[in-house]
Amino acid sequence: MKFCLNEINSFVLVIFFNEADIKAEYSVVTNIGGMIPQHIFLPIEEISYNMFSKLEKEGDISTGEKQRQKEAILINIMKVMNLLGLLLIIFGMRYTEIIFDFLFDGKYTTPTCI
């Protein structure tokens, strides 16, 4: 699925965008758009993986207790991830131009890429 989406992305880039500047802006925006969630959610995924592994190895807790702990941890992790995603969706669109102006010194703040 991811491969197909990447190929469609490349196809759209080649067919519809003829100018090199627009292609560069498009690739910067798509790459940054994928990097931000990866850097935010990857540590949460690693921490949750370690927590579930530690819960599995504990021998003094009954299986019912482990199951309840796992469910509580998973629900809390999902709440945090949903909240972060919602904040990124709400405030990301509004402050994209400011962030790009700060990171790239105004080079990619043209209307074609935002």
C-alpha cells in the first residue's frame, strides 16, 4: 500500500508539475510532513513496546491483572497519540508558514507550496 502511494505521488509530481522549483517545494513539503509525525510518535511507540515487554516478563502478577494493566496503558497511550495528532492537525495548518519561514529563511513560503 505504501509503495503504491509513493508511486502515485511520483506520478503526480512528474505529470502535473513541470517547473523544477515547484517540484523542489513539493518534495520538501511532503518530506517534512512525514518526518514530523515520525519523530513525535516513534518514541511513544518504543516506550510502549518496552512497557508491554516488561509486563509480560513479570511473573508475580496474575494474567487477569496483567491484562487490565495492558488495557489501561494502551488506552492512555492512544489518548496521548490522538491528542498530539489533533493538535498537529489544528495548529499545523495555521502555523506552517511561520515554521517554514523560521526553518528555511522564507525560501519555501511561496503560495505554491503552502
